[in-house]
Amino acid sequence: MSHRFVFIGAGNLATHLSAEFQKKGFFIEQVYSRSKKSAAMLARKLDTKYTTSVAEILPGADGYFVALKDDAFEKVLPEIKFQNKLLVHCSGSLPLSCLKDFSSNTGVFYPLQTFSKNRQVDFSNIPVFIEANSPENEKKLIEIAEQISGRVAVIDSQKRLNLHIAAVFACNFVNHFYTIAGEVLKSKEIPFNVLKPLIQETAGKVQEMEPASAQTGPAVRFDENVIAKHLEELKTLPGFRELYKIISESIFKFHQNR
Amino acid sequence: MSHRFVFIGAGNLATHLSAEFQKKGFFIEQVYSRSKKSAAMLARKLDTKYTTSVAEILPGADGYFVALKDDAFEKVLPEIKFQNKLLVHCSGSLPLSCLKDFSSNTGVFYPLQTFSKNRQVDFSNIPVFIEANSPENEKKLIEIAEQISGRVAVIDSQKRLNLHIAAVFACNFVNHFYTIAGEVLKSKEIPFNVLKPLIQETAGKVQEMEPASAQTGPAVRFDENVIAKHLEELKTLPGFRELYKIISESIFKFHQNR
């Protein structure tokens, strides 16, 4: 099994994944980031070396893990000599093929989770989706993934793109709605705290029920009085008012057609 | 303390709240609902009487709890003789004053949670918001609420309306986005299961962090490549594509102004 990795990127995902690899006995040889602050911070955490220069990226590692913003790929990767070592990216929405000009051994390692720097996550339950350009590389990546997670699956680029879209709805957009809810409360000096049990229960319900069956609230009941009152009250927060209207219509339409 | 209650309404909230009251030693004398099926089902669960006729609602109970769809209030309440007994509604968006024509003792009892019929909830952690038309009635309702929850607070109608709006965003809209995420996955034959750890972690993060600080994903990073790819892929699901666009813009705008 491959044991010496270089991380290209030092953001939230790189931080958590490299630390988890290290915990499981893999050796993180080096961290590269265009940002000196990020590179240094992650290298300190891992007690390893870092660089901000692509020319200094160490050759001969067993795996290069690319965890960059998607639009940085084109700028960074052509500058690096991977010498046909295993080159792996961690992006939901980039196809495997985007790596083919840079190495003859390529793969994707996509953990489906939200990572924030100062929050620990338990990798054992995180689904990790693998893709590779050969059965040998697939086998290698599965073996690596199984060291950190009990939920490893092979999936193609097209499906992974849809996984990512689903994750944007179920996580990024959801978190934005938590934010908006907090802003509504803040406008009346009510602490965010009061929503926490509701947020937990809403997430808890769909661990056991179909989300469509778990739907509650004025839109699915088509409770026009309540909706009108909420839209009236939201007049001082026009951006949120517009979202309220559009999403209520989407809920009503979806459940009418079920 | 008041001990004999009548429930007017037999929906999700009435079902859970009446059962919880019964568990804590209150006596549910009767259930009224316009739907015979709902009335009978809840009465059977509570081992009590039910009626579908407002004329048969029992007089002399210590409290009448109204848990109806908001637009049913005007149809049902004028028909009932409450004889100035304690009349309480459980709606987020109706003011206390909507009860003043029907009794001289009125209040609001608003548990901030999502209730689905076949799912148990732990009331002890649910915030219950109280309002009443006199200090005596307020005291009574606080005493009742404290039997079932450790988080009882007094709040006025205006603030409660905003609590309800916040709950629509943080629960009803969130659940709709779980549903949409499931539909996106279904279109590629991927099971909803893979999203469950992500959903739990997204809710878990905001138990400890400010939601704005927990925001991740392409919109807050302004990762245009990813957003464009997602919009292209969502062309076959145009309603969801439109939501994706609008909410990404909302995220970007909100975080740009922070």
C-alpha cells in the first residue's frame, strides 16, 4: 500500500483528510498551497514540510492528493511534474479525465461531508466515493479509503457530479437557511439557540423517514393565511421575503404532484 | 393547577401535545375534530371520548387547547361556548387577540418543534413559548408548560410570528431541500442514504457554530466553474435549477456583505 502522500491544497478538506490519513499511519510528506499562511498552518498541524512554490513539490511520493478550488486546477497542475505517480483529486464536480494530461495513474477520492477548519468530524461513517483510470489504481484507492471509512463505493464522474449537486441542496443551501432563520430572529432580538432542537429534529427525521413524508408547515398544508402573514412581516427583509415566496411555491407544487 | 383539558383539533401537534399532557398526569377529557377519522384515531390513542360536532364539546374543562389550521379558527371557534374557561391556541402566527371574543381567559402555548404523526419526540428539550391575557393565566400556562419542558419562556405575539417564520426557513424549507436532494439522486439511481451523515453534520455544526461561519460550498467560495457545471447538469430538472441559481446568489450576496 502507498504510504507517502503530498497534499496540494490546504483548505478545509485538505486539512481534515490529511490529518485523518496521518492518524491512520500514512505519512504526509509535504503540503503545497499558494497561500503561505494556509500551507504553514497545515504543515505545523501535521508536523511536516510545506512549500508555496510548485517547483519545490517533492517528486516520488506514492500519492498526490489535489484538494483545490476547481478553477485552480488549470493554473497549478500543468506546473507540476508528477512523473506518472498516482494523482488523485477530491472534487465532486470535476471528472476523472481532467487529470489525464498530468499522469498516467489517476483517480478521484471524494468524501461526502462538510468540513470546517475548527470542527472535528468522524470519518468512519463518511461515504467515500472512488473512481480510477485502471483496476489497479481503483484497488489502491479503495484500500486507502477503507483505512478511514466503513462506507467506500466506486462511482463514475457523472454520478459524482449529481452527488455534489445533492450535497449543495442538503448542506450548503440548508445552512444558508439556518443563517436566514438566525437573521429573522436577530431582527427581533431572539437568540439563535431556540432553533437548535428544531434543526436537530428536522435532520433526525429524515434519518428514518422519506423527506417528502416528513414535510410539515404552512406551504404543504397550503395555509394561505399564514403564508400571507409571513410575507407581510418579511417586508422589511425583502431578499428573504422573495425566497420565502419562491420556496413555498416549490413545496406546494411538488406535493400537489405527488 | 388545571387538570382537565379538551383538545380542539387532532392533527400532528394536537396528537403529540395531548399525549404528552396525558403522560404527565393531565386528563384529556375529549377530542374534537371536523374529521371523524382524525378525532377517532386520537381519542383511541388517548383512551378518551371524541366528537365531530361543536355542539357536543364538553363544557367546564379547565383548559381548551386549540390546535387547528389557522384558517379554521374563524369557522370553528364562534360555534363553541367556552363559558370564559381558559382558552389557549398553539399557533405560531396568530396573535393572542384572535381569541378575545370567545373567552375572557386566553393564552398561547407554542412548542417550537416539527411533529409528524408516527415519530416520537422528546418534549423536555423543546422550547415552549407562552403568552396570556393576564398574569394569572400566564402563571397557569407556565406551570403547565414546565410539566413537559425545561425550556419555557414568555414571548409576545409579534416575536412569536418571527419565531414561526424562522422555523419555516430552518425546518420546512430545509426539509424541502432534503427532498430536492433526494430527487436529484433518484434521477441517477443513487439512494438517499448516502446523504444522511452530511445532513446530520450540517445540523450538528450549527449546534456549536454560528451558521454564517459554518457556510461551505461553491456559492460562498464563488466557485463559478462548479456553479456553471451544476446549472448545466440541472437542465433536466428546471424547477430545481431555478432554485439553485436564486439561492446561490443569495448566499454570495449575504457573505459579500458580511
